[in-house]
Amino acid sequence: MKNFTFYSSLLLNILFLCGFLYIINSLGGFSYLMAKMKTRNLAGVYEHRKNHFKELPMQKDAIVMLGNSLTQSCEWSELMQNPKIVNRGIAGDMTGGLIMRLNEITQHQPTKIFLMIGVNDLSVHSLDDILKNYESIVADILLKTPSTKLYLQSILPVNNQVRNSGKSNLDIVFLNKKIENIATENGLVFLNLHPLFVDEEGELNSNLTQDGIHLDASGYLIWKKELQKYLN
């Protein structure tokens, strides 16, 4: 009986180990997981796109769209018909990731920066940590490029009926109120985009999204209309 228990346990451990190694391999292997740990679990595209930005020239009077996938997914210079606009959004980026790449932005002393960041943080960070990072981002921009006009854009709602993102719209409303306070305290413009995209139930309008988070072209046209007030 003892031998049966021993071999059964051994077999289960072997099966568990094989399953564990299979999952690790399917996720990209140990080297990929180690790389993710070094980048604080940021998306794999983060370092690629960050390095790409380093090689791109940025004119001193550039207008920077700064944020995550919601920013990256739009061809801003074409949408706004303004060649001075550069896209510095990275899909999956969070406040911590933005802090690590902010020097690449501020060293060019852009004319304007339109910032939207924080929704991805809700999956892994506390509200307090998100706000601390956000305040650090704002303080760093104001310190290193004081001539830049900084615009703080509210975080957009999500639609958990279209797809459960694991993010709370109540948390998003809370963060937006705090971001507005940060703008007020620093004498900055706060672009409250949230009401333009929210439905009666407090979620992202399902007519503007396919996956509950990202925007269709119609959503970017709404965003464009608001931005024009500060770009013309």
C-alpha cells in the first residue's frame, strides 16, 4: 500500500511538472518570463516600441500624444491633419512604464503633451499607487520641460458587458476626479473626455467599441472634436 501511495504521488508530481513546463513554454519560455519580470510585467511590445521611439527624430515644437493602446491605435497626425503631432502611445503601458520612458519625451521639449494613462494599472495596482505614479509623471514633465503645455485627459470608461475587462468603472470615475484635482493644483487643463463616451449605465458606449475597451473610428472622431479646441 505504501509503494502504491509513493508511486501515485510520484506520478502526480511528474504530471504536474510536465504541465507546468508546458504552460511556461506556451507563454514564451523562461527567458521571456524573466524579461517580463525585468520590465515589471509590461507588455512584450513595450521595449520594442520604446527602442523604436529612441531612433525617431522629434521636432522641438512637436505635439505629443502620450499614453497606452488607446493612444497608440490612432493615426493622430492624419486624423488631426497636423504633421507636428507624434504618437507616443504603447499598448499595455501603465503609469510605471511611462515613468521609465518619460525622459525620451521631455528631452525634446515638445510644445504640447496630451496625457492619458492609468486604465491598465487597474488590473494590478492599487488606486493609491496609480495616483502616486501619476503625480510623479506630472511633476517630472513640469520640471524637465516647463515650457511644454501639458493637458491631462480623463481615463475612458470600459464596457464589461461587451467583454469583462476586470476593471471597474467606479474606480475609473474615482481616478478621473483625482486627475482633475491634480490638474487644478498644477494649473493645467483637464480634458474630461469620459462623459463623451459613457452610456446611461456608466459604461463605454457599445456603439463605439468592439472589445469593451478600445475605440472604433467613430470614437476617435469624438475625441478629435474635443482635441481641436486645444490644437487650433
